[in-house]
Amino acid sequence: MKTDGVFITGIGCIGDFGAGKLEFKDFFDHVGRVKKKTLDFDFNDYMDTAMLRRADENSCFSSVAVKMAIDDAGLEMEKYAAGKIGMVMATTHGPLAYTLEYHQEMIVGDAHMVSPLLFSNSLPNTMASYVGKIFKICGSTITLTGYNAVLQAIKYGGELISGGVVDICLVVGVDIYNDVLKESYQHCVKNPEKISDNFGGSGAIVLETSQSIKKREIEPYAKLLRTEISTLNYLQLDSYKEVAMGLVNNVKDDGVEQIITSSWDNEECQRGMAVILENVKKIIPIVDCSDKFAYTFAAGEMFKVIFALLKVPYEKQNKILVQSVTKLGSCGSLLLGGCGSEI
Amino acid sequence: MLKRVVITEAGVLTCLGRGLEKTYEAFLREESKLSKIVTFATNRYASENGGVVEDCLIDIDLDENERAGLDRSSHIVYTACKDALSSALVDLNQLRFSKTPVYLGTTLGGTLKGQMFHHDYVLKQNKRKRVFLLKDYLACNQTVNLSKKFNLTGEALLLNNACASGLNAIGVAFSKIRNGYEDFVVAGGYDVMSKFVYAGFNSLQLLASGKCRPFDKNRSGLVLGEGAGVVVVEELDHAMKRGAAILAEIIGFGQTADAYHLTKPDPQAIGATEAIKTAKEMAGIATNDIDYINAHGTGTLANDSMESLAIITALGEGSQKIPVSSTKPMTGHMLGGTGAVEAVFSLLSISKNIIPGNLNYETFDAECDLNIVREKMERKEIKTVMSNSFGFGGSNSSIILRELNEN
């Protein structure tokens, strides 16, 4: 089946700010500071965790986010063929806490006696395995890793739907920051004091076809209009300009009314935005999320998308551009549109 | 309208050698290059062998600083990519302007740098220096390194689907081109031998106690390997316009998930069956059109019986007549690289009309009731080949390649 559009119908999020879209909105609109720590969460409050007993934090957070997204979309999963539900999991660092523990066992313990559980839980696709098993997701399932994996995941998820490979696609972003990363990244940035205490968490969205939402008679959050990803070493100024120019068309051609962005550091982010605005020759309000979601990687990237979704007025044809500028020069933009009278 | 998708260039690096010709020669000699691992102590593991790429085969066309900063995995995938793009018909300058994407699959990326990083972290050593080890530890860095090196300025996508990663990367490239999103993609997979992986597979009791014998009744497990396979996946008209030599057409791809277990495959093979079925249906071919199946065939009890069941269930009548072999007794299991490397081997089967032998196969197993090829077979014509890859977490992929039929 080919579809005439891909829509976002469910949101799930759990992290520094709390759990669920209302707490998330409150965090963004009013508080804006880290409210919770990983230890504050009892996952049993959100779902049956029997299958998560041995799981790493990433798998627990992403399972809860997916549960929330499915509930938010009002999906009755059992009504769908398991093979027609897909998932794209995005992460930058994967299950790092277990990876570290596994290395510790190998280094200070006996490498010949390491725990098989730690090894299997250290692989980057472990979160997709847990989530897939819990929610019976048997269609196309992939894990993408990288600094820009969330926008890539949304792009690929949209293609899976529009190509008719799956009818429903869960797209998940997850990363749990920890001391290993904190200490390491402090050496990589110009302003190490900016490394926050945010731990990340997980965000998930549900993608569906227009046919599916018409049938279910639900209101989507937004339509997925376009995703662009390009790569260059943006640490070189000229190259960065080239990357930013690649994003200009999204702004210029599509009547974007707001840009939501974030970057490794504000200075570079602003430099990129300046290139874009200079070329589109118009004033577009920009929300820079760098401080709020800095260093929470795929979780922060998905939170940024969710923030945008909560800002797209459903009834209008407004367009919001979510932009991501990453350390390695992978730059992406996601254009979301209000649905207006389309549905 | 759906596009036709072909593979036009290929590079491969395994313990069998570098490039298609060396690999073909190894097929002819029925040669296994598995040997005792010397880079870390293996004497207390179930196996001491692996398929290790000889250092002399790795390209050193990098300056000293670059070499030092890069993980072995970057070197290996760089070499395979360089060979894939070395054809005179690939204009490297043009790649930059056409925003060529690169999609790679790996299980663990820069795992050797990762081992060093964690070693220093755990023992609280080299605090300032160890941050540089992060540079090529994360797998996404290898993709970006290739992007920079070869001016591939499109999307750099890194897939982590365990042992199905490499084939998935090619499959994603196929899907994107077929649906008209791209017309020229560099895709492949890679992984390197490491203590991290060796100890892990040992802990799961999956290492072979003797020879790797896929589909044999007395099989006892897998032997690990390392390597990379990189191909250019291209839209047919795009390839014809630039006069590229077409190695094969991709006519089907299926990818599913088991949703069953973190490491064990589903013994009922539901997901794997569905992946194979999807690939076959997409290809629009009959079972007896398939001339050869390059199986995932790891040599573990669970995988080989599951894969046999999947092939028989998905392909139905005639499936047990199709010649099947696993090339892992020659190369070892290259994890995320294996699917891409075996896709390149499948291209060789088509271009050289050869079916590599399933080395060490001796005893029939009723749970693997397939037509296992004991020794290499040189045929008059091999037109259509299926290649399967299955990974931890229940990731299943199947691809079908066919000699180009211009009609």
C-alpha cells in the first residue's frame, strides 16, 4: 500500500523533566530545570516491567516512552499484524552503563568468566530487542546510532510507511548520560561548565498513514513534510556554510514560521542559523534548545521534536522546522506541518 | 514508479584476502584462513581461532596522524570502500556535488579504541589522553570518516542491527533507491576481532570447540572473524548512463524482527521465514529460480536449525533442492560485516558461476534438511542468489541478487 502522507499521532517522553507530555510541556514553558534523576523513577508506575527485570536503563526508559506513545495514539496493537508494525530506534551511545560494567568485569575480573547477560545487554540494538519483544513489533526494525540518529530515524520511519513496508512505525530516541561521558566530553568543549547534569531519557513518536488515521478517526499532531540530512565537517567554517545552505531550501520554499534548533554549542548553532536567515531574507522566530537538552544526545533530539509537535497548532497549516547541528558535521532538518483541513 | 536497483562496484577485505579476485581464488582452493589469534590470549576460551585480516592487506594510504587516531575498524572499512570506489568510472569529485550517501552496518564499530578507553577509565589512567580514544570508538565516526575521505556528502547512516547490520545497510540503500529517494549509495558493513566480542561469545557458549561446521549434525558453534564489504548500490538508469559495469540487480529484500529473545533465534523461525518470503515475493520469482543460497550458517545449533526451517517454510516445494552453503568456515563470522561481505560473495557466485563449498560438513542433520554443498561447485550458469543474515535480538534479513536482465 502506498500512502499520501505520514502523520505523527502519538507522543511518549520520560526524562529529566518528569514523565509524559504534560510534565514535559511544563518543564519547557515554566521550569526549564532538571527535575528528576534516574533513581527517581520506578518503572512499575508506568508499565508491567516483568520483561525488563534484567534490562539496562536505556531499555527501561525507551519501553516506557513507547508505552506512552502507543497509549497517546490510542493504538490497539493487537488489531494490527505484528509484521506491519515497525520500529526505528535511535541512540548515540547505546547502553553505556552495561558496556562499562562489562568492561570492568573484563579488566578487573576474569575475562573468561564475564557475564553473558552483560555482553548481550551491551550491544547497541538491545533496546530495540526489549521494546520489540514487549510490544510484539515484528515488522522492519532497525537501530541507528549517531549524533543525528533521531532525525535519520524519523526520515527512515516515514519512508517505511510511505513505501507500504509497515502501517505503523514507532520512532524512539534514547540516551542516558553518565559520568563516563560527562568526564570525557568536558575535555571536548570550549566551555566545560556547560556540560549539564541532565541524564537524558527517552522520547517516542508514532507514525501512521493518512488512511489509518482516517479509519481510526483521530487527530494527528502533525504531518511529516520533509526531512533532509547532509554531512560535512562543519568545524571548517566554509564547509559548515555549505551544510547550512543545504538546509536553506526548507526554510525558503516552505514558508517556515518557526525554527526549533539546538547544537553542540550555541556559538556554532547561531553561526549556522545566521547563514540560513541571511539567505532566506526574512525574520523567523527561533527557539534554541541547546541549553535545555545539551548533551543528552538522542534523547534530547527527540525531546526537541516532541517540543515542536506540541507547538504545531493542529488546526492550522503552520510549519515548524526542527534543526539539528551535530559535532561530526551531520546536519539535519525536519519540517513538520499542521494538518489543517487535510484530515 | 518503483526503480530498478543494481550493484555496480564492490570491495571486500577478509582473512581470505583483499578484493574479489583473491576471494575467488580462495573459493577455488576451498581454503579456510582461520588461524590462532595472537592479538590477545585465547587459551582459556572454548576456541583459540579466528579469521583475522593480515595487516599487509590493509591500505596505509593515510597520514601518520590519521592512522594513529583511527580504530582498526576504520582502516578495514576504508580499505574496502577505497576498492569499491577505485573504478575509473567512479568520479570522486562528482560524489561531493551529488551528495552521495553512505550507509554502513556494524555490531560494535571502533571496539578496539573502546577497549582502550574503558581500560584507562576503569584503571583511572591517562585522563586527558583517553578522550581522544572516544574519537573513533563510536561507530558513527567510521561512517563520517568515510564521508570525509571520499567526499560522500549525503546522509551518513549507521545501522546497528547486530549480525544483520551489513546486509541491512545494503537493504536500506536498495529500498531508498527503489522508492526514488536516492540514486547512488555507498553501502556496506564491517567489524573487527576483539577481546570484547570473543569473551562475550565465549560467555554465551557459542564458540566452536573444534572446526566451524555449519548445518552439520556435530556442529558445536561459530568461529569469529573480521572484515568489511562495501558496494555501490545504484539506480539502473543512473548506472547505465555512466557506463558502469553491472555486477547484479537487487530484486528482493526482506527485513523483520523476531520479538522473541535477546540472543536466541525463534526456534519456530517465524520472523526469518517472513523475511525470506518478503524478499522472494518482492523479486517475483519461483523457488526453482534460485540457483544458490549463501546462508547465514553460523555453525551454532540454534541458528542453523532455525535457518533451515525458515528456508523450507518460506520457499516451500523445491527448497531442499537449492544448493546451500555457508562461507563462515572460510572467513569466520564477521558480525556486522558478515552480511555485506556475503552479499559480495554472492555477486562473485553470479559473475564467476561458482558456489563456494560449505567446508567441514560431514554428517547430515535431519534438522538441517537442505541441499548442503560439501565442495565447491562450478556451474555453467548461476543467475539468481539469495543471501541471508540473522542477528542477536532477532533481526532477520534476506536479499536476492540476479544477473542483470536488460529486458
